[in-house]
Amino acid sequence: MNVELTTVSQLPWINRAHTYQILDLPTMLSYNIIGEHNRARHADYVCATFADTQIKRRTTTHDDFNHTRSSNWNARPCILTIGGRHFAAATHNAAHAPNGSNFVTMRHLGLTPAKIGQDGHFCVWVREATTGGSDSYRRSMLTAVEQAYEMAKSLGYIGEHVSEVEEMLFRTIRDIEDPWLRGEAQRLMEEDVILGTGEIDDGEQVINVTEIMVRTIVAAGRQTENLLKTFNN
């Protein structure tokens, strides 16, 4: 993993057609999200599945997303993954604006409160992001972005070499259309045990094993899709 420190104008555009991932650095818990840019200021998101919502709940203090609870607005340093690239970022745990245009649009995609276990949306920031909210909130989020980058440094997530095989895998995962398959493939890529650590001598060989696993997931998904089509016909 190579974490980048980038500005909101340089961040790859987030849209509802794809699934992304947030790694909460204080807890090292990761969950998948679906979201979109908010007028080029920051990005709004909801958890991709009910299971992802339950993981995010574990990053809260009181096991809820109540936007009136001040502690839920505390900025949390995190790593945002977009198409195999990783960015220092910040988020919070206050689900707000359930009737906002972004979240209403996501409901039309089937991401209803009953299905994903939350109502309202969250925000994720990178450098130079902004909001119509308070200045103290804005400062806390931007500070958390810088903290995320420093934490990534301490974890050894800065300046790692990305091999040609990894680049190929990033592209393969990015092109997976099914959200669940793409999320599972991204999860495999994030597993340091699979990609290789200092305990593994032949990292390239391990990465090739990851490629096989990713391709197996994709093949299984296509096979399941074909079986469903046959059944429906």
C-alpha cells in the first residue's frame, strides 16, 4: 500500500457506479462505501452493505450514528481507497441529512436505511476539502487528513514499490462490474498477508497467488450470473 497526500481537486472522481473502501486508522477496521463527490468540495457516502455498516459502528464511541451527538462529528483519520490507489483522508460517524439529494439518489439505487442499517450519509475529506459547516469542523477534518498521512508513514504505508503485477491487479479489480465481487477483490488486495510482508521471501510469487484468487472470484461470479440467467429463462 502506498498512501498519497492529495487535494480534493486532484482526487479521482467518486461516483455511485463503484464501491470504494475506507480504512479507519484508529481501529484499523475497514469497510466498503458507495458515494459521490459533493460539488467538488468533498465526498458524501453511505456504507455499501449492512455488514459494512456494522463494521463502521465499531469505530464509534456509543455504537450509533446520531448526528446530534457531538462526539460523532469528531474527525477520524483514515485511508480512502479508489481504484487501487490509497489516499490520506478524514471521515466522521455522524449520519446526517437523510433527505439530502445525494442520499435520496442512493435510495433509488436500493441503498435504503432498512437494507444498509443506517439513515443519512457521512463525509470523507482530503486536503483542501471544504464545507458549508462550521470553521472548527473544517479545521478538524483537514487536521485529521494530515494525521492520516503521518499515521500511514508510521505504519510503513508511504513510498512502497508497486510491481507490474500489482498494477495489473488494480486494473482488473477496477473493471469488475459487480459491486460485491469488486469489494471482495479489493479486500484481497488489502490483505498484507496475501500480498506479502517481511515474513515472506518471495513477494512476487505471493502476488501471483493473489492474482489467481482474484481471477477465481471473478470467474465464480460470472458462473453464478450465468446460472441465474439459465434459471430465470
